[in-house]
Amino acid sequence: MPETIRKVNVIGHLHPDTDSICSAISMAYLKNQTEDVQYEARRAGTINRETAFVLRHFGFEEPQLITSVRPQIKDIMIQRTDGIDREMSLFAAWNLMGSSKADTLCITNEKGDLEGLIAVKDIANANMDIFDTRVIAEAKTKYSNIIQTLKGSMVLGDPEARVETGKVVVGTTPEMMEGAIEHNDTVLVTNRYETQRFAVESGAGLLIVCNGAQLSNVVVDAARANGCTVITTPYDTYAAARLISMSIPVRAKMLDAQDVLRFSVNTTVDDARKTITQSRHRFFPVLDEDGHYCGLVSTPNLLNVTRKHVVLVDHNERSQAVDGLEQAVIMEIVDHHRIGSIETSAPVRFRNEPVGCTCTILYSMYQEQGVEIPKNIAGLMMSAILSDTLAFRSPTCTPRDKYAGEQLAKICGEDIDEYADAMFDAGAELTGRTAEEVFHQDFKVFSRGNARFGVGQGSFMTKNSRKAAEALVGPYLKEGAAADELPLVFYMFTDVKSQTTEMLYYGAGAEEIVARAFGVEPVDGIATLPGVVSRKKQVIPALMTTLQDTQED
């Protein structure tokens, strides 16, 4: 039976560039025009300034961040059981459990904040504690709770007032009650006038008349004079005595919120499974993204998981994907890079073409499916093509990229040269940026066999902006390599107009690898590579081949 699809996340690679983000948004839009399932664009990391410029220019918000596609609590069945008020009686809570077939209820306040939890065993234990005769007063029980529990009627008193002191006593005869009743005790009596009046005059705070018996005006007047509340109940003395302890509010027996094991809707199922062994309960509160109670999950729920459904764009390597991909259902991949290491458990639609940009492929998909490209989506796709092909100067650029970019420019009404200069300048702006931010703005990790390394790239329209970036990022390469646990790091500082890259590097043997891969002699830790502008086509293959040859030597 096919898994239920709640929604599909369209995700680009880690350390997203402009193509990654724009492809995700454009792909999600295309899918939402042609399919009934909801597709949402997501980002797998912080966007760079170039991409921020593009989104702002064409009126888009940043896609929501996603760091993992492991199943979360939101992906399993949450029982939407309403929270109850802390003043609800145990008896009412017990009846609610029976009618809703739930053995756990959550106590919330008027804002929806979790205050506590009560389980059926807590109510059962309270019911069995028959020797706690002061529980009504200790719980500061409202008279309205007692009336509701005993199906009673108030003859005298305020339903919203509370029992503050005293114990519960069953009154039989005046002779048996003498000396047993203390001030403000709760006394259960039958229809005997003498017993009723004796209890009132002995200082009872609450008189409960059982069997639906009538009270004389004399007893009512005496109760009023002595400040005694009077309630009648149709139950006999035995039933009333058993039930009255169930009138106490749930707050008196609940597990306080600070001691309750609870989960956020964003908690991963793996983490939840690890922590439930710490609790004696079978049901656990769930809090929404604002921290308010929204339902319960049970231990069996955690075994019945709906996996997340994803579409990958602009990557197909495990090292570049979000965490937990092996636990998700990959529905489709659209990419223009080499075929990498991602495996799927079932056949998927996989479109991989040798063009300069993923959005070039998406342009073809829009044409094939007859979907009109809106002006703002066209702007995103054009931006991605200009970014990935360095405004058609990269050797990865194909006639298809140039044609798609020009057609999209017509739709969105932009002058390609002017817009490209503005976009690249925005990406090169360093004001207020840290070395870490610049380092990761377009950084990818690659691996083949035992070779594992990272390559970053920045594109610059002027020599001054390029040199400023080199001065900022160069000293950070060692720290960046350690942060990503990489033995080797290479960083490309590409001058778009001169089509030249200056490469900085870090790691054992990195300088020798660069020299062999590109046939150059680095000077002062910088390798100048004329005509090299494409990471995918000119740099990665050369580094891969050199690293493999080095391992074989």
C-alpha cells in the first residue's frame, strides 16, 4: 500500500547557491501546477548574498530551512485530544477518558500552555486512598466540583467557593457524632432531622444530605446562621462517601508540566524513541512550533511512521544532501552534475542532463508540460543560469543554457548584462561578513573512494573585490577544513570578466596536488589558473584524477 504523502519537500544541496534555491522554488511551482500533492521549496542552509539579492529583486521570501528529513513527531499520528482545565474534577476526567477512549489527559491553561498530565492510573490510585479524609480540603476543592460529582443541588452557599479546611465525616446519629466533628468538617448525613441539625450546630462547614432527603427550614436557617454550606445528592451515604474524593481537581493529582516528558512536533522520531524509556506513561504531550499543547502521541504511534517525501534538485550526492535522507522517500531528482552516491529503495524519476544549470532543465520541463512561466519565476530561473554559467562565460555553458537564459530574460523584462553585474556585485559585497560566511557561501564536499575534499567558489566582477575576499577567507581555510572534518580544502576566487581563477588551498600535500592537477607552480600559496572558471567541469575532475593517482603511487 503506498505511503500517505502529507507534502513533498523540494530541496537543494547543503551550503545552497543561487541555482539550488531558485531550482527548488521553480520546481515546487511547476509541480503544484501539475499535481494535486502540495510541494514546498526548502533550503538546506544559509543563503548567500547573491541569492538574497535575487530573491529580494523578484519578490520572494527565503524558503524555510530544513536540516534533516528524518521522520518527526509531526509525521506520525497525533491524537488531537483537547486539554482540560486544572479545576476539572477527577470524576469528570475519568468519564472523559471513558468517552474518548484515552487513558491520559493533558491539563492546559487558557493560552494552551501545558500545565500537567494525568493518567487513568493516577485517578485509580486516588480512588483507592480511602483513608485520606482531608483530601477535599487539601486540594481546595470547589463546591461546584462536589455538586457535579454527586449530581447534587446547592441549597445554601456559593458554588465557586472552596472547601478550605476540615475532614470528611459520615454522620449517623448525634450520639455517634459527638466529639467526632471538628470545625469546618464535611459531614454526610441522611434524612434524620436530629443528625442534620447536630452536624450544623457542631460546626460543620459543609453538610451533604444524601438520598435526596428534604431539609426543614429550621436546619437551613441554622446552617445559614453558622455559615454552613448545604448540598443535597440523590446518592445514598455509601455511594456519596465513595464518590466525594473524586471531586477534587485534577491539579491535585497531576504530574506537573516540568516533570512531564513531552515532544515538539519537530522532535525526530528517533530521539523520541530513545527518551520514552524514561517515562512510566504510554502517552506523551506534543507541543506545536509555538510551544502550545496540540495533542498526544502514544508508544505504538512511534512505531507507525510516515516517512517524509522529497524531491532533490541541483545535487545527487549523499555528502551534499540534508541529514536523514536514507529515512525519506526520494520521489524525483533533477540535476546537472555527475551522478553521485545517492541510493533509492525504489525506482524514481531521475533527470540528469549535461547543461550548465539545473534551471535550464527546468525551463525544458515547463515547455514540455505546457506550464506558463510567471514573470517572477522566470527571473529566478534566469538568475540561476547566469550564476552557474558566469553570465554564459563558463565552459559548462551550453547553447541550451544561453537560449533558456535569454528567453527567461524576455519574460521577466531584465537586461542580462546589467542584471548580471548587479547580481555578482551583490554576491561579492563583504561589508559586515565573516570569513566563515564567505567560505560557506558556495562550498561543496566531494568524495570518491578514499578521496574526500571540499571545494568552494566565489565569483567576482572586479580585481579589488576578489583580492578582498582572498584576504578574508585565506586565513580561515584551516579552520573551515576542521569544521567540516575535511583533510583537504580548495577555494576558487574567480574573476568573471577575465575568466581567471586564483586558487587557495589547505591540507597535507594540497600544494603538490594543485600543481599536478593544473600544471602550475603556486606562488605564496596561490595558484593562478587562466581560463579556469568552472568547478564542475574544470576543477573537480582534475582534482579527482590527481587524488586517485596519488593514492595509487
